[in-house]
Amino acid sequence: MADVTAAEKPADEGAEKVPEKASKHYTWHGEDGKTIDYTGTAEMVDIFDDKGKAMCHQFCLSYVSDDVDKSDRPVTFLWNGGPGGSSSMVCIGGMGPVRVPTDGTRHLPNTCPVEDNPYTLLQVSDLVFIDAPGTGYSHVAAGYDPKKVWGVDGDGDAMARTVIAWLNEHNAWDRPHYLYGESYGTTRAAVVYRLLGERGVGVDGVVEQSSILDYAVMLPGNDDYYAGMFPVMAATAQSAGVTGQGVSPEDWFAQAMDFVNTTYINALTIAGNLPQDKMQEIAEKMSEFIGLPVDFIMARKLRIELYEFRAHFAQDKGLSHGRYDTRFTEQVYQPVQGDLGFFQMEDPSYDAIQVVYNEVYQKLLRDMGFAGYPNYCGLNIEVNEAWNWNHDMPGVGTAPMPNVAFDIATALRRNPTSHVIFLGGRHDGATPYWNVIHDMAKMYLPDDLAKQVLWYESSNGHMLYADTEALKATTPVLQDFYDLRHQA
């Protein structure tokens, strides 16, 4: 392992001072004695608008194989979501070369071991983790209006510019290019996928982990919200040992999805015109799936909010369930702490890993020799609250709520040799799998394009990497996905 090296570009007089770039050589050790020599680099990448005005100083953490010939080695650009979230969790959690091992649904201790990640994407691709503007160490340049990049279209533009700047900086134009997004990062990846194509950058593949494409589902009372949540609740009830006994988790989830498609969505659509006896019949079937009492379901006219399920499902045990991964539980709060907004933001599946991930990530950067800033902003609430949700959808026009399924479909039509894979978790209460399947079905892709879209469902919640068994099972799926470029 070589010593840390650091270099800094000469700065123009009066320019903002940014941390120096730092690099370090490592060796990854995998199973069966496999090794990869690679270089980790932490750096600030400057991006500019079309008039040459500095927009942002973007933090990029890259892991690049030391192989001399990289002509067929992909480079993947990865990010988390929020909006307002940095890329640290998808890095240290499961896609980077080192990870914090998780322990089922148990809360990790504050000091955890770190291991060479046997499931890292470094086995098939070089990796570049990018913090979105205003998150992590990335920040908007002095004198540039943050509102221009804190929004669906502005953020997509900034991240596309960051990808291009990194390709220029590292002379990587002759490499296969991939995008990997999680949560809101899937929304971002869809926009960047289209924008890069419009700017002459080919994208070979896009990985959409825990996807959300159409944000109209988040509006109060939207039928698709209840439809999407139902299979998640069914999977949770089964994992808790309440329903679905004697049925495999895959089959139980499939049965719940089928019930939504054939029965439940129709009942939601009919709403108050549904006969009472039919409502009773459907409530009884719902109870068999999700374990809540029939009277409880009837009182809510078949429409169960996730927070209600989380709060009531295990209340007899003094527990409430998580949102990101509904298998996680924590002790209920005192009755005086009944603020709904507070409860909805509390999540044992996030609490179980977040602090450890952040501390290990900071140690990793310091080991590399990167000083950073006084504060690494893993989740910037200011960015989230200021977000501009307007989106100029291709061929549709500007809408106040984005539906980036149109961006994916448009990019695929323009680039029919590229591939997209959607990774979904059965216990994901943040971005339910049913919804993304529904959203893409509404694009009516012809068969020759539909075959370019792949689907993979597993046991995890929102954060694939927090479920070691799911991460292990998904690794060969992703490796096969990357190999598809040779079949184009």
C-alpha cells in the first residue's frame, strides 16, 4: 500500500478555497483469493454553466482499478437521494470496496468492524460516488443561486455536468458508462440518463434501486399510494409471523401484488360507490394479508396509511415498525409525543445504521488524506425543504410533480442498446415496488424496448445494502446486468 498523495489545482486569485485532492492505493481481497488493486481518490470537481460561471464544487469519491487497459472496464456514477442526501450510505453500505457488515434487524453498536466488501460493484466497474449540490461536501459556488440547482431539473443538469467534468478530468470517454441511483437518486438517474444522451454522452446501463418515478402517488388520497403500500404491509405481516404461514415470501408477495391488480385497485377506484357487503368481503381478504382487524380496515374504508400500519400492527407488544425497512421495530413513544410529522420521520431501520455508516465513512476519507470541511452533511433538510418539484417532462411540458418514467422511456427510445434494471425490496415502505412496475407499464414500451428493462425483487427494505442476504443475492444479478453490454 503506497503513501497518501495529495495535489491541488492552482486557484485563480479570489477563488473559493476547496480541500485538496487526496489519493491512496489499496488492495481489495475477495473470496477464493481474488484481489483488485485500486486507487481511491477524494476530490472536489468544479462545474460551470454554459456562460462559464462557476455553479458548484462537487465532491466525488472514486475507486478506480489500477489495470492498465480499461477500454472495456465500465465506470459507474452513483448517488443516494433525499433530495438532500449525500452518497455516503450507498458507498459504505454496500457498493463501495469496503462496508460495515449489518446484523439482521438488530441495531448496530457504535463501534463496528469494517471489511473488504465481498459484494462490491468494483468487481465489475470503477465507481464514482457523487454528492449532490448542497449535500455531503458538495456546495453551491459563491454568487450562484442555490435555487437553480435545488430542484428536479436543476439538480439533473448539475449532476450531468459533474459526470462530464469527471470524464474530462480522468480521460475516461472511451469507457462504458453506467448510472446507479437509490430512492430520489432513481429520479435523478432518470433525468441524468436523458440529459447525458442529449449532450452526446452514451449511457450503457442504469441501475434503479428502490425507485420512485411518479411523485403524484405522494399526494393525499391517491389510489396508487394505497395500492403500492398493500404488498409491503403483507410482506411485513408475514415476516412477523402473523400471516402467510406455509407460503414462501416470494409467493406471498406475488399473491398480494395480484390481489392489488385484480381486486383492491378496483375497490379503491369505485370508492364510496362500492356496496357495503363487497367492502366487507374485501376487508376480510385484506386482513388475511396484512393482519389488521377487519373492523379497523372497514373504519378506514379500505385505505390504510403506512403510518397507521406501523403504529398499530405491533402495538400490543409496545412496538412500532420502520418505514425504510418495515421489519425493524422500536419501542413506542410516550402518548405526549403524538406529533404525526415527528412519528412519520422516526425510523428504526435508519437509526440502526446511520451513525455507524457516517463515522466509518469519515474515517475512510481521513485515512485517504482528504481533510474535507468541518461538517459532512449526510442529509441537508434545507435542500429538501427548498426543493423545486417542477419538471419539464419530455414531450409533455412542465408539471408541478415529476413523472420521470417519461425520461426513461425517452432515453431508451433514443438509445435502444442501453439497459435499465429496477431493484425492489418487499419491505420497502418508502418506495414500494408495485408503483414502479405500474409507472413503467404506463409507458407502453414496444417489445424490443421492453426487453431492455429488467426487474429484480428481493427481501430487503429501502436500503438494499442493509440486508446482507439480499445484497449477496443481488450481486450476481448486477454482474449479469453489466455483461449485457456485450450482447448489444
